[in-house]
Amino acid sequence: SRGGYTFDVQVKPPGAAAYVNWQVGATATTGTLGPFGGPYSGPGTYRFRSRVLNTANGDASGYSPPTAITLS
């Protein structure tokens, strides 16, 4: 972990009603989304949110405001 912290990242694929876990307990600050990585469901707008977890005591922040990307 990065100094006792990890990240949880959720994604809401195009047309989905809810966020799904994409990276849980991640330590890398990058990831791959596409046909060969992540919850890829084709072109459209994907929304992401994340939170930070303290690995020493289990405390977690709230999820961040969503950020969107559009894949064509």
C-alpha cells in the first residue's frame, strides 16, 4: 500500500443503474479500461468514483464526486 493506504475504485458503465467495484484495495494509481481490462461494455460514457482506505485501522473516506469519460 502507499504509506498505509489503498484505493477502491467503482465504475458505472453506460446504461448501468449502479456503480460496480472495479479495483478494490488497489495501490496502483493507473488502470486499464477497455475490451481487455475492467468492466468494459462498449462505447459510451463511463463514470468513476473512488475512496481511500487506511490499512492500519480500516477507516475509509466517502466516495469522491464522479468523473466521466466517453469512449467511442
